[in-house]
Amino acid sequence: MKKFNRTYLLGGLGLAISAWIVWQAGQIPTRLVANEPGPRFIPYVSAAGLALFSLLTIIFDAPKEAAKGVKPYLDKAGWIRLAIIMAEAVLFALAMTFIGFWFTAMLGMFLFIVTLKGKKKVNWLFAILLCVGLGSLCYFGFTRGFHIPLPTGTLWESLGITMP
């Protein structure tokens, strides 16, 4: 019996998701402003990128997988780490409404770094500076630069603290 090649399945799934994104983006109302690319642009670009990389995976990785034999993507420790990461993502989403995006982004990034580092050594000062800098850049970029409000946190509102 021939072994099942999961790379073909993954590539086909990527192509199917790409087609679904194009179909859904086609239902978005057309341009609102004449000189702007419109709300369909980013979904179309992401669908094209997903389709391109799915095809490249099918073309280049599937023969390698078939030659080596099928190996599991995740071992037992990998599945446990994946479950932890998913739990952290849910915690991130819940914490965002309670303590706001700015603090959640910094704490969440640090938590993801700790989880994903595995056995590798990390420069903790660099990790902290990266989390503070990138979290602040995202928060102030969206709130001040793009004028998109992000959650400020019900904790601070209940304490009467105004977030920037």
C-alpha cells in the first residue's frame, strides 16, 4: 500500500483556503474611494501569496517527503507545546479586553518567546526590549498613526486611569 503524502494534502488545503478567500473577498463592496485600492486588495494579495506558497510546497516538498518517507509533523512534546501556544493565544484575546492591547501585546509576546524558545538560550534583555518596543510600536502606530482605536482595558477604566 502506498504511503499517504501529507504535503499534497497541505498544499491542496492551502489552495482551497486561497480560493475561499478570493470568493469571500469578491463579496466585499467595491471601491469606496476612487484613488484607493479598496477593501478587496489585501485579501486578494494574501490569497495569491497563500496559493503561490501552496503550489511551491506541492512542487518542491512533496517529492522530498515521498523519498524520505512520511514522518510525523509533531511528536508528543510538539503537540503539548502546540496546545500551550493555543491556550496562550486564547488567554491573549481574553486579556486584551481586561488589561488592554498595549500591555497584553508586551506580555503576550514575552510569553510566546518563552514558550517557543524551547531549549535555546535567549538574551532576556533583548527579549524584554523587543516586547516593549514592538508592543508600543503596534499600539501607538494604530492608535496615533492610523487612528484605529484598540482596547484600553476595563481594569484601567474601572480604576479611573486614562490610557494614552
